[in-house]
Amino acid sequence: MKHFFKTFILLFVLFLTGFTWAKTAVWISLDGDVDPGMYDYAARAIGEAVQKNPDYIVFDINTFGGRLDAAFDIVDTIMGIKKAKTVAFVSKKAISAGALIALSSKELYMLPGTTIGDCAPIVQNSDGTPQIVGEKIQSPLRAKFRNLAQKNGYPELLSMAMVSPDLAVYELQRKDSTIAVEASKYEKWSKQDKAFWGTPKVLVDSGELLTMTDEEAVALQFSKGTPETKAAFEKMLGIESSHEIESTWGEKIARFIAGISGILLILGFGALYIEFKTPGFGLFGIAGIVLIATVFLGQYANHLGDYLPVILLVLGIGLFVVEILVLPGTFLFGIAGILCMGIALVLTFDISSLPSFIPGVSEAGASWQPILLYVAACALIAVLFPILASKYLIPLLPEGWTPMLKTDLGNATSPTEDMREIQIGELGKAETPLRPVGHARFNGKSFDVQTRGEMINAGETVCVTEIADGRIWVEKSENLPVA
């Protein structure tokens, strides 16, 4: 009993002195187009935020809107949060679907100069101009706004005015009382009621959509305040500790691919059309398949997580195989393969394994410059060491202990040394597919040859068109095949 009174007195003193417990918050940034990629990130981030058991989950909103289905999914996920208080923080703009997401939070704050509203669903006409969709889409969207307003305490009629351009709203004041009335209903009032409330103020006129500045949002009882900065906002809510959940590599890639999916499809089908019009199968066919596959498989990139380095490594190896077996001599796929494997190496690198003697490395971690320098140095050593070892160290091993032949290569000759025997106009046979580089046989000897972009199958007759700079240029010949 004695301890109970001590605890009661302590709490009473803390209350009188204005003591407030330190609040914690988790920030989730909803930036860019509202799309399935944003929903995937929001769902994952909300799950992680709830596990941290914060006092507030703050949604930093900056968007012009986007897909309505993705916005509904995000809203439903936010509405499902029970333990933490949800707060919408409009850092720049919350337009269209962004306004819907903002009103799904319990409270709304806006920085100076920000805007919110204008959530009418639109479609593109055949001539490319936007058009507001009909009542069939507006009705459920209005109902969603009405539901959010009722649950979170926002003005119901004004919330619906963000959706329907035909909904005009008047504001009526008498002494300390202020009400918002739909214009069509006000016109049906009696003269006595109209005289009692006086001349109405038009809040939203017919043919307009409600869009508010930060000051208007406060005046219309949407926003709780207009802090000058993010730090001032946290101070206003008593937040002393905050944490931000960032997007993963996979989520960023998925949203980037979704943003350029239209361009990728156009380029992909264009490349396949060119491949269809040209003989054989080559660069355009591979490019078309890769571009279209990127569009359809890119939507799963947000689920890659820790598998992204492995996928890049496998892709790099695959590009090398294409360089060696399918399109030798182009170097394009070989360089792309090196880049993919290099990125995979950087992504899997553990900062804690950096030697302490490298500049910029401390116990707290390291910046990205020494990491890239260290990885580049290791990659250079990995390339140079086997080359130098095979040339200077392995030949020193005794006979039987070395994997290399000790045959003197000083007298070895290249098959192309007899190029002087080849004449322009001479016919030969392609030994391998020429795409555009390959081998052809002339006068019983094999030579490296190259076409000027033409694809020639193995076994077809070729004709020498030019011999210059150590290269033999050929083209397909319509003459009789060479025996």
C-alpha cells in the first residue's frame, strides 16, 4: 500500500510539471506514381513498422496520384493498423490517389506551400485528352472518401467534393456555428431557413474539384497544422526517436521498370519485327526477347530481395556465353556480363570485411568510395594474377607437375599468316555460322573471316570482297558451291 501511494504521488507530480513520455515514430515514404510497386513497398514497410511498436507511423506523401486499384490496396492496409497512430505528412503534394491515401490516416499535417485534393478518376480519350469517368466509377470512390471521413474525423461533404465535379458545396455561418451544405439541397430550403443562415459562401463551385493549400486545409478542418520543417513536425508531436523504412533494391527496380514498361514494349516488338524481316537469328531477336521479358518479369523484381546478386551473377555468365557461342566478336554482351558480375560483387560485399588501413574506413562503417576502390582493386588482381601466373610461374614447374604444355610456341604460326594466298573474288565455304564473325575455308585452309553485318549459315558459299588490316571480308555468293 505504501508503494502504491508513492507511485501515485510521483505520477501526479509528473502530470503537474507537464511531463510527457518520449514518443517514437516510423517514417514510410510514399513518393512517385501510385502503382502496384508502391503498394508492395507500403505493405512490407507497414509490416516492419508494426513490429517495432512505435507510437506513430508517419506516411511522407509526395505524389500526383496513379492507379486507383493500388491506392485502394494501400488505403486498406493503412486502415488495418491498430496499435500505432497513423499520420499523413504531405511534404509536397497529395493529388488524386495521393489525397485518398492521405485521408486514410488518423491525422493530417502539411508543409507550407503544399496542396491536396482533386481525386476525380480520369481516362485517356482516343485523341489523348483526359476525361473524367462516369458515375459508375465515381460512386464507389465517393463512398470510400465518405467512409474515411467518418472514421478519421474529416469533413464528409468536402471529402466527397474531391471526387465529383458536379458537387457544389456552400458554407453557412451564424455566430459561432458553421456548417457545410450541398448547394442543390440549399436551393430547396425555405426562405426562413435561408434568412436565418444568411448569404452562403461558396466553398466548391459546380464544375470544380476541391483542391486545398496547406492554409485552406487547416481552415476547412482537414489538416491539424502546418509545421515549417520535418523537425518542427516531430517536435509538435513530441517525437524524440524516429526511424525510416527505405525501399529495397528489388522494389526500386520493379517501380523503375513499371515506369518505362510502355517504351520497353515498343522497342521489344520493334526489335522482333526487324528480326523477323532479316535472315537467321541474331542481335535484334535477342534484344526483343530480353525487353519483353523484362516488362513481364519486372513486376516480380520487388520480391528478389537477397536473390538479386545471384540473379545478376547468373545473367552475367549467360551474357558471356552469348558472347562466346552466339555472337562472337561483338564485345557488347561480354562488357554487359562483366558489369552484371561487378554489380553482383558490390551488392554482396560486406563492409565489415574492409581492412582498417583503407582511408575512410572506421569502426562505424565506410562510405561508398573506399568500397568501390577496394572492390575494383580486388577485381583487377583477380584478372591479372591468373594471366601472370600462367605466363611466368606455371612454366617453371617440373615436367608432369604443370597443366600447361611446354612446347615452344615461338615457331607456331597463325592460320591467317597465309592471307597473301587469298585473292579478292575467291570463293570458299563457311565452316561456322558467320554472325558476323566466324571461320571459312579457302584452298583447303581455315581462315578467320567477317561479314559486314550479313548473317551466313555454315556450309554456304562465300566470296572474298576485301582484305585489309589483317581481316578478310566476305559476303554470301550466288555462284556454285565450293566442293
